[in-house]
Amino acid sequence: MKKFHGHKHGLKLAAAEDSGEKTCSVCEQELSDAAAFSCTKRDCDFILHQSCSELPKKLKHKSDPNHSFSLLSEPPEHSLYYSCDACGDLIQAFGFQCDECDHRMHVKCALLPESVECKAHEHALELHYTTTKPNVDGCTFFYCDACDEAVTEGYWTYYCKECDFVTDLDCAFSAEAVKEKEKEKEEDKEEDEEELPIELQLAKARIDMENQRVRLEFQMQMARQNAQFMNSIANSWRSAF
Ligand SMILES: [Zn+2]
Ligand SMILES: [Zn+2]
Ligand SMILES: [Zn+2]
Ligand SMILES: [Zn+2]
Ligand SMILES: [Zn+2]
Ligand SMILES: [Zn+2]
């Protein structure tokens, strides 16, 4: 019977209706029509892409070229805040953990292509394992050129060196939708501008700026709290020994 080294039960090829709306237990991506394996044990809803069932236990990865990664089915013990180095989100299913240092990533992030054709840009974008945008003094975030949202410094990006064009990981793949959204937003704005007298337009612009400022402040506060949290963990470790 088919086995996967990260799961103790046997697996069988899943019927199409089994994989329907579900997500893969290993990479956390949609299964949709892709071939999948599901668990043979009743009441166990472990299901995974056929391609994920071929994942190696050990992996070499360009983001940490001198070390090797191990596939873990869950966060190691005592890891309270187990987030992905690539995208910053928590790792809640399988992850690749570096054998020698603190680097770890989602399976889906480990499998990101090194180069992608992005609808929002005329050149192919290359995957970068550090933030590539030079940032303005001490600023801990930069802006995605596709969606204009702030991205915290240090996470992986897709980048065109020639044009200094950068996107977060999601936008590199979904930029078309983003572009349409932008267009809609612009159309909305145009309509608004025709209707609103100038004083109201100015007031609206002020509110937009204020919202932006509040959002950034919130993000910076979160970053500070995170740092404090990590510090307090480090301190409690120190005092425990
Ligand atoms: Zn199972
Ligand atoms: Zn998968
Ligand atoms: Zn990730
Ligand atoms: Zn490492
Ligand atoms: Zn973006
Ligand atoms: Zn370019």
C-alpha cells in the first residue's frame, strides 16, 4: 500500500469527488482537479497531492544553500511562534526546517518557482530570498509594486532588477486580478471626482492619508510587539538556565 513518510496510515488514490474543495494536508494548497492520495483509515481526512506524496524527507534549498532541510509534519516542540521565513505566515501543516539553523518554510513556499511571468510586468520576475528594495532610513517595510500594500522587510519577493520592480509572493501570481481591481478602483475614483466638490475631495484625500497612516502605525506596532515577544521568550530562556 502507498505510504507517505510524514503520515502513519496507508494511502489510496483519491476519487475525484474526494478532492473537490479540499486543500492538501501537506502543502496547504487547493487540490481541485489534481491527482491526489487520501488516507485509507476511516475518520482520518489526510489527503495530499500526488506530487506532494513524492516530496523528499531531506531537501537542499537555495535560500540556505549550505544547509539541508528536513520535512516535518508539525512544528518542533517548544516552538511557540512557528512562522515561515518566506511569507511570514504561521506554518500550520508540514514545513521544511533547516537541520542546522532557524530557517524554515512552508512546503508551498519551498516549491515556489525561481522565475515567474507576472501579468503586472513586462519582464520575468526572479525569486529573491531577501528584500531587494533599498529602503528609506530605518523603514521596516516596502511597497509591493503590483498592489501597493506594505510588505515587511526580510520576506521573499519577486523582483525585476532591470526595472527595480518588486512584488510580494502572492502578487507575482495573482497580479492580473490585482490589475483589474486597480482599474475598478480608478473608475470608482473618477466617478467620485466628477460628483464631489473640491472641498469634499480634499477632505476625502485627507481621510485616505489618515487611514494609510493608521495602517502603517498599526503594522509598526505589531512589528514592535513581535520583537518584544521574542525578547521575552529569549529572557525567560536565559533565566531558566
Ligand atoms: Zn490517516
Ligand atoms: Zn500538496
Ligand atoms: Zn510561507
Ligand atoms: Zn540553515
Ligand atoms: Zn502585492
Ligand atoms: Zn522589468
